[in-house]
Amino acid sequence: MRARWLTTVLAATLALAGCGLVSSSGTFHDATLPDGQRPLAGAKLVVTSKSFTEGVLLGKITATYLAAAGASVTDLTGAPGSASSRQAQLNDDADVLWEYTGTGWVNYHAETETISDPAELWQRVHDVEKRDYDLEWLPPANFNNTYAFGASTPNAERLNTRSLSDVAALPVPDRTFCVDDEFFSRSDGFLPMLEKYGIPYNMPTGVPSENVTRMDAGVVYTATARGEPCNFGMVYTTDGRVKNLDLVVLEDDREFFLPYSGTAVVRGVILEAHPELRTLLGTISERLTDDLMQELNGRVDIDGEDPSDVAYDWLKSENLIA
């Protein structure tokens, strides 16, 4: 039952070569559904993903589960960058891809309006994607991989901070931040966030420039956990290091950050041909939470486990596969 499937076939590789899609690891574990049913028998599906850990994990979970349901799955997870997996789906070369509502809104449709309600943002993205590309954004999962600020547990307790408004109420010397260059300069990033919370950058009563340390994104987590040189650091809400380093994620109580709800996206023609996908992918989505994604991401990024193993073990633990 633990034998790997090598599912990337030459025909698929040649078909995808034009859009630059290359799989980093076209393997996943063989499995069946617990009841032995095969609702996708006869279906041929291409599952792709972006190359970062969470994207690959979601792709492996999806490939394993849909294959267990009887589909012949070509695994093209780990496509480098966002553009290649997205373009493959637009070119009809890939059928299923996990996306994020914020990415769809800002990156794919160049929208600048901040919609803080996750359900409303999903509906807006769903409608425009269906209209323009016949891509079906299924109901989102229960996790939101958005920007946030974290603090070490000792610092959060010492400073009595649970929200960004609490940070804004601190004395100026305590408002120290670690951010990466990309987040610092984003139009929806650090500087407008400070404005939203009434502590503008480089102002004596706001956040003086010497209170902000810019560093590589990976180093931000360890610096925040140490509390040196900053009390608060930029994090992604589902990153495994949040749990591993015992960081407290501060509430964005003024709803500045755009939701990035994880959503399975399926080509409309494929969903028409195989409506069972709606239920099967919904079964996965409803189980995914911020805490769970932190745990699964941490098993890959911190513990060094293979994403296909983590995907298989999680599906097994949920009694979704046998």
C-alpha cells in the first residue's frame, strides 16, 4: 500500500512543455477509498501545484485522494512559480490547482479594493474567474494563508498584546518590527498597515525608521522568537514555524490584510464531466484549518519529511483512504 506511483507520462510532459510547467516530484502513494468505491473510475486528471511547501502538500493530498477514488492522475505538483501552474490551467493542460482568493483578486485580476470579508472575496473571485476563464473556484477551505504579525509568547504576555491595535497602543520604543524587503514595499504591505493602525512610519509618535529592521523573510521568524531586534515580526498565518517557535499571531482587528483563503480550482469542463469532484474536494477542504496547515507544513519544512508521505499519512489519519 505504500508503493509510490510514478504518474508523470511523456505525453503530458510534452503537452506542458510550451507553458514551462515542470514537476518537481511526480509521485504519490497508492491508496483506495475505505469503502472500496471508485466514483472517478475512467477519469483522467492532471493535478498541478505551485512550488512552495503548502502548494505541493495540497497538490499531493489532492492527487492521492482523487487517485484513490479511481481517477488516473498525472501528478505535476511543484511547478516553479505561480505563473506556470496557473498558465497550465488556462491552457487546459492542468485540471486541478489549489489557489488563494487574495492571489486571484490582486495578482490575476489587478484589483486594488480591499475586501476583508472572506466569503465576499471568494464570491467575487469565483464569479470573475467563471466568467472570464470557465474556472470553477470551489467553496474555500477553512484556512487563510495571509500576512500577519507575530510575537514570541513571552513578549506577547509581557506587553499584553493580542491584536495590532494593542501594538499601536504601546509606547514608541516597544513598537519594533522585523519585515522583509518585499513586504516593506508592497502597496498592501507594511507602510499602509501602519497608517491603518494610526502609527505612521518614520514619525516620532508612530514607528521611527530605527524601530524597523529589514531582513530575509526566513530570518524574521527566528528574530521574532528571540525578541531581538524586534518585538513583532511579519509571518504567514499557516507557516509551520509559527507553531514550532511558539509564536502568537496577532489579530488584525481593523481588517487590513486581504484574506488568502485556500481554494481548489477546477476547469469548468472537467467539473461538468466529473461532478463528483465537487464532493470529493469539498471533503478535503472542510478539514483544512490554519492549525492543521501549520502542522503539515512544519513536518516538511522543519522535520524534513517528504510531502507525499505527509499527504498520505494525513489522509489515512482522517480515514479518507485505506
